[in-house]
Amino acid sequence: MNQQLMQEFEMKAQMKMQFAMIKSCFTDCVQNFRDDQLTAGEKTCLQNCAKREIASFQTMAELQQTMMSRGGAAGGPQF
């Protein structure tokens, strides 16, 4: 796969992960649609949710990098 296609693939994957995070956090945190603005509790929930999701993505990326540096996925994970 050439470099440009790989970059496009990575960008699309990243956008999908961000969309999934936004959707998940919004669904978990926003319950009231009567007001035109988020409540303080909803804002806090969204911030905490996004922090957790980003930390999870970073952990998974680190694990994937570790696995790849140890010879790839051949033979399964090598934690």
C-alpha cells in the first residue's frame, strides 16, 4: 500500500473513532433536550467521558505498537 493511501486510511479510521466517541459520550451524558444549552453536569460528564475514551485509544495504540515491534500479530498477542 502506498504512503498516500495509508495516510488516508489512517485519517478515516481516526475520524470513525472520534465519531464513535462523540456518539457514545453524547448518548451517555445528555438526557435533557428541553434546554438549548448543556447543563453543568452534562458538560462535566462529556469531558470525563472524552478523557476516558482518549486514554483508552492511547492505551490501545501503545499495545498495538508494542505488538508490532515484537514481530506483529503472527502467533497472537505477546504481552
